[in-house]
Amino acid sequence: MMYQLQFESSHHLTEGDDHTLVVDEYEDVGSMYMLVLQDGSRQSVGKQLIESIEETSG
């Protein structure tokens, strides 16, 4: 299962003016989410930047 994150505004992890990002998985670590990107790398993002997270088939 993958997850689609909706950012409040464009972010350096999203392309151009896009506000969405699909990740392989994420973990809630308090005030942040630890993301596993589709290339296998990890990135942390503050929860205040994320509007929603939904399961997606990709």
C-alpha cells in the first residue's frame, strides 16, 4: 500500500506547484512524519505542513 500526502502548499518534495506526494510508507513520530519516498530515501516533514494522508494504489 502507498499513501498520498496533501500538503497545504507546494513543498520542495513536490513537483512545481503540485501539492501532493505519493510515498511508500510513513511513520508518525510526534510533531513530524517520517516518510519513505518512492526512491527508498527517507525524509521528515512537520505535521503542520500536511493537510491529509490517504491510502492509494499508486
